[in-house]
Amino acid sequence: MSKGTLVVLTTGKEAFVRANAILQMTLMVQKTRGMATEFLALGPGVEIFRSNQRNSAQFGQMLEQLRQAGVDLAVCEMSLENLGLTRDQMFDARIVRGGVEVATRLEEGYAVLTF
């Protein structure tokens, strides 16, 4: 049995419906499994954390629901840099090194789901 679940999103705003579905699934994982759940955005996935885009209100609302449910929200520092994004353009989340975060969670016994 895993100690928690790490959901990794690499799909960006170009696939709004898919990204929204993954956010919804993450919320259900948190509510039904009763163990640690982390949501990590990598590559284009970090775009859903942008607070200044057309779909920001919808993503912001969903991210807040995740946060209130106890999901740990994180974005990859290198992905932000590669896309030219800064913290002030983003909804609140921990800034992490994506590859290190995945490796750490695997060592801790987390199940890792990648989308």
C-alpha cells in the first residue's frame, strides 16, 4: 500500500478539458483515499497556475478546492524558468525541483500518477 499519491500534470492550458479532469480526479483521490496527496505541475502543466490568463478563474477555483481539501500544491521551478514565468504571475504553490520531488516521493513510497 502506498503512503500517498503524487499526481504529476504535464498537460498545459492547451488541453483545458483534460487538465480540469485531472484536477477533479486529484480532488477525488484526496477525499477517498484519506492519505497524503500532492499535485505537481511540470513543463506546460505549470500554466494552469498562471493567475493572468483566460481560464484563470476556473483553474484558481479548482486549485483552491484542492488546497482546502488538503492537497499539497507544487510547481516545478525549472519549468517556470523555461516558460519565462515568475512567482507573481502564479497562484500560490510550493516551488520545487520537479525531478527531485518525484524521486523523493518514490523513495517515500508514494504512488505516482502522470498525465
